Amino acid sequence: MDEIGQKLRDARIQKGYTIDDLQQITKIQKRYLIAIEEGNFDALPGDFYVRAFIKQYADTVGLDGDALLTQFQQDIPEPQPQEYAAQSVENKTRATRAEEASPVNRLRLYLPQIAIAAVVVVAVIVIYVIMLVYQSGPKQTIPTDSESVAVSSKRSTSKTSKSSTSSKTSKTSSASSSSKTAEKSSKKSTKKSSKLDISVADANGATQAVTLKNLPKTGNKLTLGATGATAWISVIVNGSTTWQGSLTSGNSQEVTLPDNVTTFQVRSGNATATTIKLNGQSVDISKGTSIVRTITFTADATESEGSQE
């Protein structure tokens, strides 16, 4: 057993923790905890996580994580996050190129032109048919005196009818305008009350809770970033990983959430360097000191029902 692993194991036993207890507290998989105690760092997902997992293990069992990393610096591999970042960017670029080259996407590019051409053709056909109907219609005959009287009477009746109709239309238009104004005012007040509200609780060890009010049913987007250091981040929705990758300082990644989502998680291997935005609003996760952290977002059910009405 490796010296640093033996020291961590002794501290765990002194605290009265089992491996299962430590897994529940730190959210680090049991096999990784065993590998750390045995000094088998090759079994961990990467050099970057060796240091992060050891520090969290040490902090949990009452040791100074930073001091321990400094003491055994020669035994712990240095992180190489650039390899993960390069692979992530390269895979994303290949997927994007393949998607753009698909026949379905090419057809979508020309859909607006095809629709405009179809409208123009239909309009030409309609105009042509109307012209044919007018040209083939019967010629007008000179009216007799009795016909002139009838036509004059009809015109007078038509004018009276138009005047009445115009008055009714004016009243209807006024009522419609008032109704639209009231409707716009109602919509404005609804929009003001349905603004997204984000409430972040203090971190509890390796976990942190975020409550969401007025979360839209569709179109929700997460913007993940890293500042000052590299951070490995993953997004979990309904128990499945939607996206995961390593972000270097200054880079960001946008993730679209499924429709009607009410809860999701963001896991970070370097929470102090991680930034999160939901629909353009910043989520302040600075209320905590743990490096490896799971942030759970939950939509307020009462507010969601109110905004849906």
C-alpha cells in the first residue's frame, strides 16, 4: 500500500468511516477511493482528478488536503488537462462537420427559396384565372328608364346600408382596440411576474442546492465556463449525462436542457473555477469551499403551475 494511501486510510479508520460512508459523503466512486488508498493512481479517470480526489478525501477525514499534496508531491502525477480539452474540441468539430454535410440540413438551407418560389407561382396562376374570367364575362347593355330607376333605388339603399355598416364597424373597432389594450396590459404584468428567480443555498460539503422559480417549460439553456483554472464539468438530467467535458480557463460550453425539465445536476471537478449561467442569468456557487461538487437545480412546483396558467 502506498504511503499517502496508508495515511488516508488510517485517518478514515480513526474517524470511524467505512469506504461506503466516504463514498456517500464525497460522491467519489468506491473503486476510486480504494485505488487512492492502494496508491493505484492509474485506475483514476485522469491525472487532474488524482489531486482533486486526494484533497477531498483528506479534507473529509480531517487532514489538511493542501499540506498532504505538498508533502507527497513527488508521488502524485501532475495534471495534463490540455489533452482532455483537445480531444473534446476535436470530437465536437468532427460531429459539427458531419451534421452540416447531411442531406437533410442541405435541404433546410434551400427551404425558404423554395417556399417563396411556390408562393409566386400560385399568385401568377390566380391572377391569370381572374383575367380570363373578366374577359369572358357578358357585355353590359344600355339600361331602360325603368332599369335606371331600379338602379338608382338600389344605389340609395346601398349608400344607407354602407353608412349603417360603417357606424357599426367604428363601434366594433373601438371595442376591439380597448380589448387589445387590456390584453397587452395583462400580458405585460404576466411577463413581469414570470421572471426567472434563482436562489442558491450554501454548499453542504460536496453538494449544493439551487431553487428555481418561474422556470420556463421550454428553451432553457445552461452556459458553463471556467475561470482562472481548468475544470471538468458534466450535466446530468433524469439520471443520464447530457454533456461532459474539460473546459480551460476562459472557455465556455452551452447546453440546451430538455423541455419540461424540473430538476437537473451540474457536477464539477473544480467548483471554485467553474461559472454557471441559466438562461443568461448568473448562478453564484461561491458559497462553498469544496473543489469537487454536485450542484442540484430544482424547479419550484408551485411557481411553475402559476406561470403555466
